[in-house]
Amino acid sequence: MIRGRPAGTRPLKKDRFVRINSSGTEVDWSLVEHARQLAGLKGYVTNLPESTMDGLAVVAAYHDLWQVEHSFRMAKSDLRARPIFHRERDAIEAHLTVVFAALAVSRHHLQDAAGVTIKKLVKALRPLRTVRVDVGGHPITAAPQITSKARAILDQLPAITAPGH
């Protein structure tokens, strides 16, 4: 058994240039030749007018998609995100707006500023929680122990100057 299949068998989709007919299997040479002619060619389709984005910009944007895909893979696992299912267009667009804003903040303001991945940020900073407990009407605040790794990351982050932060 190889990956759940009997030895010596492969899925048909792997046999891209093989034609199966009643007399057996044979190489589809016309398909091989067609693939040779297209080798090295790649097309990009967009609904943007050329005045908005020319061909080179479309290709460049496509080549940057790996960063978005990487960010979402990273964000879902490292931030323990769960899927959220919306049915109304407004809710879907609002959710995507929040997700992209969070992604932009995490990538630009956190990851790039600190020089470490979101995974490392979360691992180092997640334990840093201040606890406030009222004992007999007296508030007691327990501050977290900041590790050297957490301190190094925190020192790299830009200061937040917004009121209340």
C-alpha cells in the first residue's frame, strides 16, 4: 500500500497525456504537442481597466498574493481564529473589512515593527496579562512577569498614542 492505494496504481489525473479507450491506453501525442507549445506561457485576467492597473501591475499584484495567503494561514493558526459564517452581503463585507484591518495591523504594526513573526509575538506576549482582584473591597492588581523575549519585542513596537491605550 502506498498512501492508501494498492502498490502499482495511480490516480488517472496523474496520467495527463494518456488516453484510455476500449483497446487499452496510449499516449495522446496531440495533447503532448499542445502542452509543449504552451509551456512557459501564463495568462492573467482582471476586470480592472488598463487605466487603473496596467499589465505589469496586474502580474506584480498576482505575484504578491502569496503574502496574503501566507498571512491568512499564519493568522488562522497562530491567532486561533475560527471560521465565521455570514449569509448577508453586508455582514460578509463587514467581516472581511475587520479581517483585513486586523491583518494589516498585525503585519505592518506588529510583525514588521518588531521584526518577528506573529507566531513568535503571540507566543511571547500571550502570557502577559494583568489581573485585578477585589479582596474584601480592596483591589489588588497582579502585573505579569515580563520575560526578556517579551521585553525585546515590546521595546521594538511603536508607541500607541491614542487616548485610552
